[in-house]
Amino acid sequence: MKIQLYIIAFIFIPLAGIAQKQTNNKLTETEQRILEQVAAYDKESIDFLEKVVNINSGTLNLEGVKEVGGVFQEAFDAIGFSTEWITMPSEMNRAGHLFARRKGNQGKKLLLIGHLDTVFEKDSPFQRFVRQDSIAFGPGANDMKGGNVVILYALKALHDLNLLDNSTITVGFTGDEERTGKPLSISRKALIDAAKESDIALGFENATGFNNATIARRGASGWKVETAGRRAHSSGIFGEKTGAGAIFEMSRILYQFYTQVRGETYLTFNPGNLLGGTFVDYDPAKSRGSAFGKTNVVAQTAIVHGGLRFISEQQKEAARLKMQAIVEKHLPSTQATITFTDSYPAMQPSEGNKLLLEKLSKVSQDIGYGSVQGYDPGKRGAADVSFVAQYVDALDGLGTMGTGAHTPEETVDLRTINPLIQRTALFIYRLIQEN
């Protein structure tokens, strides 16, 4: 009930906009036809969303990701796009990506970004699309199969009206956004190559509200600390021969991370799992492990895996240097090492991104939905748009609205899908008219 009340509260803005748009005079006749064409797809777009949500596409369910990609591939083929499934090397254990393209010589060249995978693997109990009045529960319904549907039906409406002729648009749906395949030089090559041939990138991760869009996202990287101590009877701990043990050394490091690295705006770091004892066994593919140790034995090993969020490469590197310096100061008879892994770069708030936001806001206001503001990057996670933001002007957070992403309570607000498709279709139309 709380979820339903929350959703009802935030849909008033776009619903009020729907009523206003019928009487506004800020749209051309063609633009009015775009909105009408999108409106005709209200039920069909939701039915399409239900279909793809009911196909499990957890990142490691390679066949499921391909199946969802196949459904979208057929739909893009039907509206005049040339499609390609880009496979990944088998050792990466990732399904690959769907790219759809059309080429011309008119207007801005666009890259529209989505992803096919979800965080819900085949063994998750959360598997089906379930409607409850104006909302629907479903794995990936909002993050981000809903955003993919926004892209598809915006382009479908423009195609139906012959408004995509001579435009250059690339749609990139990755198959591993939730757990990026490594190395990134392979898994994100096609996306980066597409960005280098584009002028603008639009990401359709779930929206944080109808009047918000993302001009900056924090980057994400990983870190791992391993500590070692002398295995001995616990009666000798703290003594000159035995020392402090691996778990106390790990505790020191994590505490000093908290006190000495924490506090900078947009910088956060989180230890996600921690194992320690006499013996430790960890499976990085499944992010799970086990430890053995007795209370009367000093721990000889400990390991922690964590994540680091940052707004710029400079901030990331500065934080890593502080963490490295802390790790290098050991308690008696212990050792420690830290290693870092890169994942998502940061998307910084450039002037080009801000100009794009102004154009989107103008579209929104012309329809009658109100202005659009930049969303706080500290409240957003990483996304594929970050890989391309250094090459093109970019916006993100243009997808569907809902709650509970990455949880079994994930919802999508069905009443906002069509208005968001309308706004997207009109935004794309105006961009491909620009010189």
C-alpha cells in the first residue's frame, strides 16, 4: 500500500501536463501529429513491456539476454533500422549487445542507450510482470526494459510519420550493464565506437521524476584489501611474536578509510563483503564465499571487496592514493595489500550536457509538462552513458518512472509511459532537425 500511495503522489505532474498539452499553441502541426501517433501506442507499448519483462534476462542468463534482444531486434527491423547482434568472447561469459542503426545526412547524429540485462538471475523468485491498477511489478520493468520501450516506441511513431528519413540514429542496447564484462576494452568497444560517430548520446535509465534528467553521473570502480597475520594460539595475541592478526589489521584499515578518506562531496566507498579467519574461500563470479576460523586461533587471513564512487577521475585517483597510504601502515606482524579495478568512468556536468538539458526542458514545457532540472549525481548510480560522455554531449535518466529498482518490489508507473514516449519522440524529432 505504501508503494501505491507514493506512486499516486508523483504522477500528478505528468498527468496535469497531459491536460495542458491539448490546448497549448507552442507545437507545430507536425509535432502535434507526433504526440497523437504516440498516444495511439499506449496499450501496445505496455503489452510489449510485459512481454520482454516476462523473459528472464539476468546478466548471467546469456540465452535470456539474447532472447530479449531478439524481440527488440525484430521490432527495430520492422521500422527500417539495420540491426546487428555483437557477440562477446566466450571466456567473458556475457551474451553480447544489440545495435540498431540508420544513416543519413540530416540533423544531429544520435546515440540512444539502453540495456537488456537485469539484476534478477534465473534463480530469482521475482520473475513475472504483474499489473496492479496503474502500476506494474516486474524484474527490470523500470531498470531498464521500460526505458528500452520508450526508445522503441518514440522511434516507431516517428517512422510511421516518415520523420526519420535521412537521419542518423544508433540504438545501443548492452547485454551486461548490471555486471559489465571484462575487459572493458572489449565489452564497451561498440558503444564507444558509436559515440565517436555521434553528436549526442541519450541514456534511458529509469527517471527519477518527470521533471528531472541526469547531466552528471558518478563513476564506479572496485577495490580489494587482503591482510595477513601469524597463525597462532590466541593466548599470544598482541605479543611481540604473534602480533595483531589479520582481522585486527583489516579492522584498522577499514576504520581509517572511514575516518580519513570519507567526507568529500560525491565521493563514497563501501565494503560489500568481508571474510576472515584461518582459511578463506571466495568466488568472485558469484560474489560469495566462506571462512573457517576458531576463537582460540589468531586469524591468518582476511579479505574485503568494496566499491568506490566518484565524480571525476581526479577525485578517484586522489581517494585511491589515500587508501593506499593507509594500507601500507601495518599493525605488528601483519601485512596488507590493496588492488583497484576500473568499471564505470564518471560523467561530468559539461556545458554541452547543460545545453541539452535546456533543450529537453523546452520540449517538456512546450508540451505542457513543466521544466526539467538536473538531478543530483550523488543520488544516482553508474550507467553506460558514462563510457561515452567524454566523446559527446549527453543526458541520461530519460526512461520510465517507478520505485524499488534492484529489489523484488520493483515497479513501473504505467500512466507515465506514454507521456515519456511523447516527450522523447518530440525531443528526437527536434534534434534531428538541427544543423
